[in-house]
Amino acid sequence: MEAKFCPFCQRKNKADATRCAHCGVLLIAHNPGASTTVGVSAGPAEGRDRQPTCQERITHIPPHSFALFVMDFEEPIILKNQPKIVIGRDSQVLSTASTLDMSRYGDLALGISRHHAQILYTDGVYSVEDLGSTNGTWLNRRRLTPGQAYPLRSDDQLWLGPLKLLICLNVAEVGKRATFSLRLGNTLQARPPYLTPDFLQSTIGPYLQAIDRLEEARAACLNLPPEPVYIVSIQESTEQIVMQLDGAGEAMDLIKKWVQRWRDEHLEVVGTAQESLRPEQLLPLAERMVTYLQPQLSAAEAATLASPFIPSLATLVTSSLELVA
């Protein structure tokens, strides 16, 4: 019979061992009746073998999701982005979409507390927090302080007691969420309610469509596939509309850097009809944005790539909505 290697501390045990002689992790098959967290005596050992990366293990992560690989299991767990996902071991308690029950992974899961850790997702940023677990949570072999959130990156190794996870984030989405505020510009008229169907359709909708078209033009300029833009939330405050959009981070950066400056210099067009603007009025602005994205282009090349920017710019510069700094 061959020797058994502990998946937690990676040390050799006798072939008939049921528990690791070095760290105490159970090496036998899952016992459905077990319910108590088993204490282990050490964190993850310094393994010498190179671990497969996310790129080597998964080729596609669905939009607005991330993947977890458990130990050497080939199939990942795909989880939708949510503000909080609790990871633990209790199928009766952990039964909602925002929880993940690890008891399916047999006796390795006996080192996991019922509410062991949580993965947090805020403004496109992932983090992990230990929930005061018995055997601790380790991120890249560093033990976490309970109650403190630590940022996560793709290819991070996360140990929940004896169970090792590989974190695979949708890199194309991380950091692409834009949070911003809009308000009506200076007007002598009383401000209408922002979130009525009429105002959404007449004013907010065209602004959001312009952001989407600007993202398409930006991606085409860089010869990249455009980021799909999704509305995450719209909230009305006393004087502003607070919005979150996924996939709009770069487009919003262009608006803040170039469009707002142009509007400040051409206040006479704000709030006017788009038809009153001639394309040649916006061409210099579009060319500056193209040159910013592709500094190596010639003037002729920049002019060619600038045309797709103009329809979205016409909406953004004439909109009665203004971006709040």
C-alpha cells in the first residue's frame, strides 16, 4: 500500500493512517454524521511544487462571477458577485444564495467552522474576512486576523483550516465598476423627481446610452472587445443621483478627464439640442481622446478613429445632467 500524503501539511503518513500524524487532519472518507469542528495544529506548509494558475485551470468565467477551485478538484465552484458570501459547514443553516456549504468535501471540511469566513464584494473589489473560525483562515500562507478584511487577487491561495481554495477572479471585470453622481445643472426651474419613469426615459436613459457608446468607441480605438455595461444601482439623494455601473470604469475616466473640461469651456451648448452641434465642433475633442488612448498614432489616423466618439460626445456635452466631482 502506498503512503498517504496529508492535503493540509503535505507530509507523508502511513498507508493505513486515518488522521495525519503531523497536523491532525482526518485522512478518511466523509462521515455524514460528523458535526463538530476538528481542531488542527498548524497552518499550510510551504509546498515546493508549483501550483496551477487560474489561466491554466479555467478559460472562461461568466460575467459578474468568480470561481473557486477546491484542492485538486477539477470542477470549479462558480459564484455570482454578491456583497457577502459566507463560507462554512452546515447544510441546514447555509442554504441561501449568499452562503457556501463546504461539507460536501468530506472530512477535509471538518476543520471548517460552521461560519468560517466570508468573501466581500464592493465596488468591483473582492476581499476576504475570517469570522473567528476555530482553525483560522490563511491567505497566501499568511494567517488572517479575525474581523479584518484582506483584498483578494486572482491566483490567491486561501486556506480555510485544512481546505485549500484557489481564487480565480474575472480579471476583465475587477476594477471596472464605476460609482458616480449626477445632478441637474444650474436652472431656474424646480428640480423634478429624478427617478420618475419620464425623467429616466428622457434624461437619464440617453446619458447612460452615451456612456455605453463611448465604451464601444474606446474599445474599438484600442482594438479590444467592448466591455458590456450593466446598471448595478440607481439611487436618488437630496440633490443627486448616485449610480453604479459595471464595465464603465474606463469610459467614466474619459468623461471626467476630457468631457467635463470641454463642457466647462463651452457652457453655451449645455442643455441645448444635440442637433444644434455640428460634428466638426466635437472633432478636436474626440481627436484628443483618441491621442490620449493611442499616443503613437499620426494626426490622420487619430482623425479616422475619432468619428465613432462624436455621437456619444454630442449627448454628454449637451445633457442637462452634470457629473458631480
